[in-house]
Amino acid sequence: MTPVKAPEDTRNKILQTAFEEIHKNGFQGSSINQIVEKAGVTKGALFHHFKGKNELGYAVIDEIIYGMGKEEFINPLKESSDPIQDLKQLILKKREQAREDPSFICNGCPLNNLAQEMSPLDEGFRTRIEKVFTAWRACYAKAFKNGIEAGTVDPTVSPETVAAFFVSAFEGIVGTAKSAQNLEVFTRSVDGLIYYLDSLKP
Amino acid sequence: MTPVKAPEDTRNKILQTAFEEIHKNGFQGSSINQIVEKAGVTKGALFHHFKGKNELGYAVIDEIIYGMGKEEFINPLKESSDPIQDLKQLILKKREQAREDPSFICNGCPLNNLAQEMSPLDEGFRTRIEKVFTAWRACYAKAFKNGIEAGTVDPTVSPETVAAFFVSAFEGIVGTAKSAQNLEVFTRSVDGLIYYLDSLKP
DNA sequence: GACAACATACCAACTGGTCGGTTTATTACT
DNA sequence: AGTAATAAACCGACCAGTTGGTATGTTGTC
């Protein structure tokens, strides 16, 4: 009983395909023609749902990447009062996922990819991306603050500084896997990150 | 007394302009047409000196970025036996440079930019870039090994792990400045990196 | 029938790259 | 030293293909 015209469905198909293409080739390296072909839709459909290539990119951030980041990296630390333990668990899980399917991580972090490519070139991208990063850091800073109060974190550390450093370092580590196109140095760097987290204990 | 035809000069002008354009717009985002225009040469000259766009990119890595990285990040740590002190000095100097001229750092690390964009797409880029990263990590690992022997570094740390983590974290931090297009979080993250370095003392 | 949801043909602008030709520098020979 | 031959350096028009984007038409749904 699926109707021939399913606008929401078409839109989602375009969005998802655009996300995958952008994750693989970057935004500038992805072409509208290829996206519509892979999505199995026509250019008319795409430009009916999105004003242009930039707007499509914006929608990919707002409607896919934002939720992804929240679900995988922010929510797990929400209301944490032992961020050292919870972050260790999180990144070890990520490393395990990377082992099972290296292809995803070897294309880099979708958010940071776009950040590095587009932030200096387009303000629309920059603000949308920075919104995610800011929420990310704020969540971790809160967790470390809670940790200090709960006695799970060395009280002399600055929650904001640790949060900023952790996010930067984590994105750098993921970038390492992409750069090398294998998990060797990535795995090593994760070890270093865990060592760092442990150094924050009281 | 400058000869009309100065091949070495022309080549360098193209190379330097290509470096700047790539640093600003990425490799795929830079166009041959714009490069020749900005360099004040013709397309014939460019394709006389370089086989194609990729070869030009390779030359930018081999002849500009490689030396840059060596001079600014590898040589200062060569034969260091107190890497904690020397690395702190190095990154504080970099932060000072960034304050004086934010525009350069806000375009990201030229090496890592190319790594993130091109490593998954082209093996020629990947190997050339990875060569620099490998040399970089090896130098720092050696310095930490020396530091352990000299008693300036906690002997329980793994030199290779620390080196890998430091390089990843540093590139992540530089990426933060590019992503945010300002130095606020960058500065914070550098604080975190320094705190981390101090935690490696005996 | 009205309007959203598509489809298709098409466009100017630009992409990396080529090619025939000209200019300059270097070499070889007298 | 003078000059002819050769090679390197450079020029700019041109190419086929692709880019993001549009205009117009058709189809389906309420």
C-alpha cells in the first residue's frame, strides 16, 4: 500500500545518500549528479526538496550528523558523575567497533570532516558544526564538574580545559586512522588517551 | 640581470602559489586556472613543469610541506633528552605565533588538511603524507626514550604510545582552531595538552 | 481541478588537460 | 668568436567532460 509518491521517503533517501557520499568524498568532492544517481532519484526531486547543494549539506548536518553525535557521544555522558570511567568505556567500545568495521572510521569523523573542509569557507556550515562541538564540550565539562564533586576526578583540574582537550584529542586520533588508512597508530593513540584519562583520577 | 626564462623561478612560483591555494581551499577545491592566474604564469608553463594536478600536489608535499614540518616540529626535538620541557616550549611558541597571526592556524595544518582530504582517495598522497607523520612520531618517541634514560620522563610510560598520542592530539587541537575559526577553544586545548605533558614527569 | 511531487531536457560556467606554435637558452661545430 | 642546430621554456586557444542549477512539462494525490 505504499504510494508511488512518498515525499518524506524520497527526502530521506537523498539525505542518507548525500551523507554517505560526503563522508566518503568530502562536500566539495561530492557531486549532485552522483548523489541523485546513487539515491535512485532525479535532479528534479532533489532540487524540489533542497534549495541547492549548500542547503543539502546543511540538512545533512542538522538532520543526520547532529543526532548521530548526540546519540553516540553526548547522551552516554549525560548525567555522568564518573566521566573517567564512562569515557574509557565509550572509547574502548568505539575502538572495538572500529576493529569490526574499519571502513567507517577510516573515512574519518563525519562531523570533523565537514568542519575541516567547510568551516573556513562557509559560515552556514561553520555555525551548524560549531553548535554540535559546543554541546559536546559542554556535556563533558559538566560531567567532569560532577566528577569532581563526586570525588571521582582530581579536583585541581579544570573541567572546561579537560573537555576541550579531550574532544580535540579524540578528533585528532580519529583523523589518524583516516590519514593512515589503517588502525595501527589509531589503536596506539587510544592507549595514550586512556592513559591520560587515568591521570585525571584523584 | 634576470633572464626572461627562469625555469626554477617559475616552478617555485607555481609551487608556492599551489601551496597557498591548497592550504586555503583544499586540494579538490583549488583549481589549476586560479593557481596559474595567481602565480602570474600560464597553463602551458604549469603543465610543462608538472604532469598534472596530482603531481603538482605531490610536489607541494615533497618540496614544501615536508621541509616545513621537519624544520618546525621535528628538528627542534632532535636529540632532545627532556621532551616534556622542549615540547612545552614548542607548543607555547606556536600558540604565540597563532596569536600574532591567527589567519595561518585558522586554515589548519597544511599536512593534516591534505591527509584528511586525500589519504582515502589517492594512494600517492597517502604514502607521501604518512612518511612525514611516521618521521614525526619516530622523532618524538626517540626523545621520550632519551628522556626516560635521562630521568626527565616517568619510566613507566611507553615512548611510542606517548608520541602517537601527542601527534594525534596536537593535530586535533589545530583542527579545533580551524573548525571554530577562532583561537578560544584552541588556547584552552593547548592548556590541556601542557597539563598532560606535565603528568608524564617522573 | 489544484497543488505537491517528481521527471527530463537543457544551460552557462568551469574543470583538468592538450596541442601547435613561438620564444629563449644551450650546445656543437667551424 | 660567430653561427647554426637543438632543446628547454613558455604561450594561449581549444577540447571534451562535468559542475551546480533551471525551465518546462508530466504524473500522482487529496
